[in-house]
Amino acid sequence: MPALKLQAATPRDASAIAALRNTGADHLTSQFGKGFWSGHVTEKGVLLDMRRGTVYVAKQNRKIVATLNLSTRKPWAIDKSYFHPSRQPLYLTNMAVAPEEQRKGVGRHCLDEARRIAKSWPADAIRLDAFDDPAGAGPFYAKCGMSEVGRATYRQAPLIYFELLL
């Protein structure tokens, strides 16, 4: 795998980011059936994410192959009571890797880059949730060193909460 570096996305990337996230959702739906992971995002939704935090992309040959968001703003589905006390947590959301690039180390590399970015933010923790379902990325986050801190259901969506203390 060529060295990938996360870089802040620009508004010009919004359409490609939406397409990547939608392709990922469609891929999960084809493997696991329709579920909470099947939703699509629009370019306008990605632009909103850019106003609420920082959207990052990883590119190979100028093509976006992965994306994630980091923000100090707590997502609606996260219950802070499950997590360790933190002064400056960052919340990781909307991580997606192009299906053809999955299982090649791209996702793990993106998490390593997110850790590097968080330390320079400065943040003292990265928090996220994953669907508690075979379609969810819980096992991936655990393999990458994230600690499971709890499970909850939000709006009928079963979730696993993960964090990485920095």
C-alpha cells in the first residue's frame, strides 16, 4: 500500500466524498441487507459536516479512497456517560473506505493518522460508535486498538461505543 496521508477535505471534494460514503453504504447493504448502514448522504450533507468539524480524505492517484470526520462536537447517538472523563475529546464519525480498498490496511492507516492528528489538535481522547451488528465495524475498531466502553441503543440502532485515550 502506498503511503497515505489524511488531508483536510475542501468543498470541491464534497461530491466525491458523498459518492464514496454512498458506495460504502450500498456495499454493506448488498452484503448484509437493508439496515441502519444503508442511508445515503448528499453533497450538501458533506458540506454541513465540513462546517461542524473537519472532514479528512486519503487519496491514491488523486482519487479519494477513504474519508472520516473529526469534531469536538458530540454526535447525537453518543452518550458521554459511557466514556472516561476527558477535557478535549474528538469524535470520529463517517469513516468510509472504498470497498475495493478494504482489507488492504487503508482503514487502519486512517485510524493511525486520526490518532496523529488528534494528538496535535490537542485532544486527549478519540470517541466513536459502531453499529452492534455483523455489518458494523466494531471488530475492526477493536483490532485497531480502540477500547470498547459500552453498548447502547439509540433510536432503535444498537451501538457499540469505542474510545482511544491519548
